Amino acid sequence: MYDFASAFDGGLEYAAFLAKYATPDQRARWNDFHASISLTPVQQALLSSWTRDMRVLVLAGAWCGDCINQCPMFEHFAAACPRIRIRYRDRDDDAQLTGELQTCGGARVPAVVFLSEDGKFCGRAGDRTLAKYRSLIATLGGAACSIGLNTDLSLTDQILQDWLEEFERIQWMLRTSSRLRQLHND
């Protein structure tokens, strides 16, 4: 199995990733989108309640519109929850990881891998969330789903919520893991 923990350890923090891989125009787009995002008090409370450390490895491209419109959300999660550590790897600079994280047969980004505190694989997600895919499908041929859509939220807010729910799923996986409960005596 691929060593995602080593890939995480060799990854870059958000600012270092952008400094290394983004052009000034790309950095501005990432920064502008980051500044446009805010978490609700309920979302902040949820994130601040988490007790398990979570490593998040993100395969991204500084040039990628989907990355620009999603990765800054992850940084808001990490700012609200010190238990979340995020590292970025560049899709075009890491062929082996890119091969491991192909989506639908292609090198699509962002690709997110969730790891436990000790580097055990917990799950992966990406390249787009359900809300984004529903939006894309609606432009191709009508509504994708007649129920379950929260139209009171902007698409960005829906995508943020989708990602938060994926992070939450992994947090609860970590919190209920018998191996980690034994390690932490809880």
C-alpha cells in the first residue's frame, strides 16, 4: 500500500505550497477566495469540539479552479480546530501520489486523503463535492435530484458544508476507533 503518511510528512503547509507553486495571480485568486469564506457559529462550535488529531493530505494544483474554490475552506477548518493538520502536494510535481489518487481514471484535483494521528489511512475524497456535481448536472440537463437540496444556501456554502461533513465523518471514525480509544484510554 502507498505510504500516505510519508507523503503527508513531505507535504507543504498552505502558505508554503502557494509560495512555491502559485503565480502572483493564482495566489491572489486563492487569497481572495479564502477571504470570502466564513464559518457559521454552529460550524465553528462543531470543529472546536473535536478531540482526535487528523492529518489531511491534499493533492492540488495552484492553477486549478476547483482547488482555488475548495482548498481555502480546509484552512478555515484547520483554523477553527487545532486538531486538523493539513499538508499540500502538487499534482504535477508528484507523479507517484498523482497515480495513486486518480479519480475516474484521471489526475483530478483536489484529492484529499484523511489519516489518523499515527498516519493510518482513514479515507479519501475529491475532486468535487456532491453539491458541485449537482450544480454541474443541472446545467447539462435539468435537476439532478428533486429532494434533499438546500436552495437557501449558496453553492459555495453547500460545498463548504459538504466538505465539513466529510471532515466530520472522519473525525467520528477516529473518535470511535477501538484502537485509538485504547491508545487514549477513552
